Amino acid sequence: MIAATCRPRARLLIVCGHRHSLWPRFDVGLQIRKQGSWARQDTKYENEEDWDYLFSSGTSSSAGREEPPEELLRVMDDNTLYSESFGQMLKPPRSEAPPKGTMTQGEQQVFGRIFESILADRTQKDAQTATPPLFYTPAAGGNSLMSQVSEYPEALRTAAMRTFNALQAEMPSTAEEAELFKGRDKLVSHTLHALKHARSDAEVLEVFMQNVYGPSKRELQGHTKIRRTAFVTAFPGMLGAIMRTMRVAYVDPAASITMFERIKGAGIEAYVAGCSVEVYNEALRARWEGWRDVQGLGELVDEMQTNSVFGNGETAAILREVRIAVDTMKGAVWAAEDFDTLDQLDTYRRRILNREERQCAANVREERQYGKG
């Protein structure tokens, strides 16, 4: 069983003037717009290499938008349902607020910085590693399949073994690898393009349902090996970008946490493939920025350790920011258990830094040995 101790504490939250339902109802059938008519998700397509069926243009707001650029974006990390009441899931402020479907100038500037930072991070990482791994797992860095699987708790090992076996048994040839990267980049490109042109938080949530949550229920269990592997490699990046958009551009950490919980509840395969350390870092930031919830951070970190999602340098930086904020925040009242949790988080942060230092030293030794050889 997946340890999922961090859950929203109320069915309704008021965040920045918004009234959010944390557990909206969703219809079980994901409908996809195809050639002007609505079809159920089990529709069979003649061309198995057609990636466009994942993306819908069913909303009126998307009419007239430009097509995605031909040059696909390489934005992945190196290691790496609709309901009838859908439009009411995230409500805009009722007074003195911009009309529905619009963004203020300040929001547009913040939104632009999001994509600039995403692209800058991925471009820098692509320059460091010309051939990124095909998939990322929480136990990355193991020397063998069994060493990776053994890092997972027993409840997740069966799903992890099934996922890794399927991927390793389907190691692509050169031509297949090129097709895999093409499919992965197209998935991410479509998602970032849709986020960039979304005009409201409801449209961002629609991108999540169409490109991430809905496909996660079928792409991880069927279709061709290239399509399945491409989705696995694109999954964490797409989820993290959508969560960050909600948190930063729309100042809606509640929606970001809800998306995170939805993916965790979608199944073990979805959790293993989608909830990477980058996604957990987004959840940590959302929990802190939305509620200043030290106990919630402790629960998330416990969940990461239980499910063998190892923190990285960004995780350590987030926890350091939290410690500094608590120590310097004036007028705030903290419970005694909050300081106990902070001490535990400090210990975890030091473990991350020590682990990264050892990994860096190992990389230096390996480079020196490679140079001598």
C-alpha cells in the first residue's frame, strides 16, 4: 500500500478568495474530440503512431489558436473524465476580479517567467548530457535492475518490477529510440503549448485532465511499447509543469496539491511513473506557500522516504528556506511539535547533502579513471 499521509484537511478550502472543492466528481469516461465528434476513450485508431489523439480541442477557448511549433521542445530532466460541473471546479474571485477567462498583466508576466525558467533549466541539463536516460525512477543510480527494485518498499516492488521489466525487455533500437524521443518531446510540447495559451485556471485544469490524468489510466497499461515508454518519460515533467503553473501563475496551491493527490490515487503504476522527486518538490512548495504547514511538510518527507523517492538538492534548498522562514518570521506562533518536525527535516536535509557530496566524489573518480583509460 502506498503511504499517502499528506491529504487535504477539508473538503472545501478558501485560498486567496477562491472557494475550492478538493475532491470534485469526475465521470469515469474520458471523452476525446476526434474529427468533430465525441468518442469514448476506448476508440481504436487506425494509425498507432498518431500521437495527436491525446490532445483535445473541445473547448471554445482553444478555437483559433496556433498549432504547436514544428521544432519540438526538449524539456525533460536528465533522469527523468471530464465532469459536467468541470467549469465550477476552480472558481475565480467573485468581486473586483478580472472577468472569467482572462489574466491580469502581472499574472501574464509571472506566467512567462515560469516557462522561461522551465526551458532554461532543461536546456542547461540537455547541454550537460547529450543522451538522457529513457526513464527515471526514485532509485536511480543502481547498478542493476534488482538493485533498483530492492530500493522500493515491498508494497511497490511488484509494480516497479513489472514496469522495469517491460521497459528493459523493450529496449529500443536506434530507430525506435529516435521515435521514442520524438513521441516524448511531442507529448511535452503539446502540454507546454496548451499551458502557455490557457487563459484561466479552469483551462489549466483541463490540460491536466486531458494530457496527464486521463492518459495515465490507459497509456501505462497498453498501446505500443514506444508510446508507453514515451509517456512514462514525459509523465513527471508534464505533471510538474502543470502543478507549478497552478501554484505560481494562479497562486492556487490547493489545486496543485489536489492534482498531486489525484495522480497518487490513480494506481501504483501511475505513482511509480509520475511521482518523481521533482513532483514531490512542487508538492512541498505548495504545502508551505499555501498553509505554512510544517507538519504537512513532515508528512510529505515521510512519504518520500517510505516510498524510496530520494530528495535532491532542490529538496534540501526548500527545507532550508522553511527553517530560515520559521526562525525569522515575526509574530508567528509555532507549536512545540513544529520545532520537533523541523529538527527531523534538518536531519533529512543533511542526509541529502551528504549523499550528493558522495555522489559527486564518485563521479569525479569515475571521470579520472575514464581519462586515464
